[in-house]
Amino acid sequence: MLERFIKQTEYSSTEDFADNFKVNIPENFNFGYDVVDEWAKTNPDKKALCWVNDKGEHYNFTFSQIKEQSDRAASYFLSLGIGKGDKVMLILKRRFEFWFAIIGLHKIGAIAIPATHLLTKKDIIYRNNAATIKAIVSTDDEIVIKHVEDAMSESPSVEHLIVCGENVPSGWDNFHKGIGQAKPFNRPKQVNSNNDISLLYFTSGTTGDPKMVIHDFTYPLGHIVTAKYWHNLNEESLHLTVADTGWAKAVWGKLYGQWIVGACVFVYDHEKFNPGTMLELISAYRITSFCAPPTVYRFFIREDLSKYDLSALKYCTTAGEALNPSVYETWHKATGLKIMEAFGQTETTPTIVTFPWMEPKAGSMGVPNPSYDMDLIDSEGRSVEDGESGEVVIRTNKFRPLGLFRGYYRDENLTKSVYHDDVYHTGDVAWRDENGYYWFIGRLDDVIKSSGYRIGPFEVESALMTHPAVVECAITGVPDPVRGQVVKATIVLASEYKDKAGDLLIKEIQDYVKNVTAPYKYPRIIEFVEELPKTISGKIKRVEIRGKHN
């Protein structure tokens, strides 16, 4: 399958990859037909999805079964009057119906809008009206159902509510009944062009309303790099990415690139994360490749890893937030496995990657993905030198990268504010070392300027996170009449340290940071809190913390 899209599949270096990697983009590419249905035709019994949940249920789906169920979903959606360009929101947690539904929507040219089950009535109303959503496919979770129903009186565009599960409320359609009774589905002559919108994500920014990121039908091909050259997958791989289907990380790690490569996707559908249970599953199911945010690895290294048979696990990756070097080192020492980091946004596929042929550097995101023309620039637009910090940008004057978003839906001004003059501004700040490795500093708005120094929140947080008292922390800048800004640490303490919160612990933590990193970076102000303010996607709201001092 992979050879249909790229001629050369193996590379020995980033230079080799940059010179020879090229994706053949078919006309009117559709992931449902050109990948899922092709696997069903050439290798129908090949396992595509291994799904288990926390209730002990376990299902395997082959590509022929995924084709059949997605065809039924496509037919069912058409029967409801849902067609090309219509928007359908999928609030499906990690249920296997997500894969039936999103492929079915692709097959009819509709626009899928994956969404988290954590949305409230207000969130749902905003999304329904901002995107003119026509239908919602939801789990039968009572809280989710209530929030959706409460939003309906203020959501005039929504015509259908569809539920997956045993609990079918009044006024809702039954997804399983619908696809079970669906008429035979025949592929329309032309469902889409490559530039049509196939996917829309609401990004949960740390300020303002969520932005509507749109991707076209070629976007899945951008994830060949994700699966083959970051996750290092092949047709024998069993890959687990920890992500709810409401977030873009799910299609990064649980769908597009993995199925193009021919790997089987492992899904654990659970309500509450338990590191011991996750490690048991990795052991029991012989997971070969694993990807999760650094937070998951932080939980893992607190477990007695010698209790678990991780011998089948050959490759580990991370993204979603910056990886603390201490977590990398502890995991590597305990398992022998290196964590290969990557960086990207909802607006992109992975843009900075630690490739399989590279030696990872603990704490580095990796090197630029040659599929993108990456650069670091200062506030004047000048490309910075090695060792200097700058904003991570993508240049598109030479070519438009496969996987880069088409813009923010219905907001041309917002799109132009970050993407103009053939440059997409990520808003993230990093520096590059003499070997070309990129190191994350923070968001552009989060960089602290103190006594002439530029201090990135992440570098101070990395130092803090190695202190045993610190469970979570956020670094922000506080206005200061002498220094311009001083560093403040907002810290969630480990339970055994909570009764020690006070001046002595503050002094201990300050001295610790001075020893671990450059002394000028230490937090002059420390506040202990029960929890950090976060967005719905778990990003720390530094703007809210800063607001207390402005």
C-alpha cells in the first residue's frame, strides 16, 4: 500500500529523506476508497483495529469489516440527507464507531468534526452555530447527552441527533440500527476534489473562542511521515497512541498514517486513566509501538516497571507538550527504550521530528521535517543563527506542504494574522543547536524578559519537575519595576509535601532550581495551588495566571 504513494520507503539519513522523499498524490484522493477499500480488496483479512475497553469487551476488525461498516455508515448518512460539504460532529470518546463514522463521512464528501466529550452546553452551542453543524453523532454517556440536548434550542442548523450505545434517548436516532438497515452503498462517481474540506477541528486556545482549523482531502497523506518515519511502523506493527478521538492527535496516531502503512491500531476505551492498567495492556497484547504525551510517561516512571513484560515494545514516541529530559532519562534507564519526540500543531502534521535514523537528544523536539520548509525568525523576520531563539515558522514560497491546514474556517482575518507573505507563524519559540536539533522554549506570548534575559517557561519547568515536591507547575512572568519581569512558579505539590508548604520549602525549591539550571532563571515568586487552570484540552492557561498580577 505504501508503495502506491511513495517510491522510496527506506532512508538512511535526514539528507537522504530530504532529497528523495516524495508523495504521489492521486487526483481526487479519498482516504476511504484509496486506502481502506484498497486494503479490503488486496488483503481483506488483515487486522486494522484491535479494540478493548475497561469493561472487558474486546473486538478485532479487519479491513474488509471496516470497509463494510463504513459503507453502511455512508449509506445511512445519505439516507438522512447528509451529503457533500455537510458538517457532522463526532463526540465518540474512543468508541469503535468513530472509525466507521469518520470513514463513512469521507466516502460521501461530508466534513467530519471530531470533538471531545468534555464539551458543555455553551461549547456545543458555539460549535453548532460557528460551523453550521447538521448532525451530531454521540456516545450514550448521560452527561454528554444532556449537554447536547440542552444546546438544541439554540442550535437551529442541527437536524439529526444520532447515538451509539444501548441508551437511546427520545428524539435520537440509533446509529447501529441505522447502519444495520442501510441500503447497499455504491461509490458515487466523484465525491471530492483534493482541495475540498474533509476535516474540521476546533482548537482550544488559551485565549478567546476556539479556532476552526480546516484540512483538505489530501491531509491523511501528510501522515505518512507520522506513521512510517516517526512512529517507525510497518505492516506487522501493533500501535497504541493515547488520545481521545476528539483531538487531532487521534488522527495523527490512530488512523491515517497507520493504515496507509498497514499497521494495526490498538485502542483502549476507558473512562479513567490508570498507568498500571495501561502497562498491563501493553504487556498482555504485545504492543510493539507506543505514543503518548509526556504526562503519561511521567506516570509510568512512578510505577514499578519491573512488574510488566514490555519485551514486545520496540519503539516509543511523544508529542503534545515538551518532554522533560529527566523523564526521558528515567524511562530509558528503566526500559532501554528511547522516547522519540516530535512537534506539530492541529494546523499541521509533525513539522519537527526525531527520525528513526537519528540519535535523540533528551529534551529536543528533533529536526525539521523536510516535507516543510522550516525556519526560526526574530521579531523583524530575520532568520536567526544557531543558539539564538526565534519563532518557529513554515515558509511556503517554494512549495505548499502536504498536511498544512487550508486556513481558519469562515475567518479570513484570523487566517491572515498567522499566515501571510508565504509564511505560516506557529507562535512557538525554539532555538536550534549546531547539529540542527530544535529545542522548545515556549509560546511567543509566554517568553519572559527579565533584566535583559529571555527566559522560556519550559526550561524552568523542566528543572522544577525534577524536584520530588513538584507534581505540576507553570512558569509565568510577573511585572517588576526594576527587572521588567521576574519569574513566578505556580506549583501543585505532591501529597506528602502539602503540609510543608511555606517559606522553607520555597527557599529549598529556589536553591534547587539555581543548581539545576542557570541561576538567573530561578523563580523569585512561588505560589502553591491545588490545581492549575487549564483549557478543555489540558493546556495550562498561563494567561489566567498572569492576569492575577497585571
